[in-house]
Amino acid sequence: MALTKLERRARLKRRIRKTVEGTVDRPRLSIYRSNKEIYAQVIDDVNSKTLAAASSRDKDIDTSGKNKVEVANLVGKSIAEKALKAGVETITFDRGGYLYHGRVKSLADGAREGGLKF
């Protein structure tokens, strides 16, 4: 029985979430990547709270004339800025079942450039 793309990713995501957990002092940076947009959240799993969120749909991110990888980098910088404002410096990275390349890697690099420590 062949798995669909979504089933495969859900299986990977469950496997990753067994080990990756966000705490108060080290929250989880969770990624969601759709075909057009990319979203990021900094989550404290202990208290079930989202501390910061950013996406390519935000008004403060200028996406005109940029490809998706460049936009992901801007989202990474934006989430880092918002997380630092919320008092978060170190995070654990949850790639959400996506491979660590392309837009996911670009977002992570942008977050590092913005001042977050993984």
C-alpha cells in the first residue's frame, strides 16, 4: 500500500513531535508550508501558548518581486524579531515533516540572522 504525500508527511511529523517539545525557556519554532505561503509560530507546549507568529501573508513583509525562498527568509527574520520582543532567544526547530532544504532552510537561516539560537 503506497502512502500519499500527506500521509507520509503526517507520519514524519508524528515521529518528529515525539522528541521535539517546546518548553517555557526553549519554545518550539513550528513551520507550515503551503504551495503559495509559509507560516511560522513560536509555541510553548507546556502552557499551550503561541508566543509569536509570522507568515508570508503579513502586511509588514514585502513579497513583491521576490521568489518563495527569499520570502521565507524574510518570514524567518520577522519571526525572530517578534520572538525576541516576546523574550525568547533560544528555540527548538520543528520542521513539521518537511525536508530541511529550500524554503524551510531559508526560513531557519532568516531566523538565525534575526538573532534566534537553535
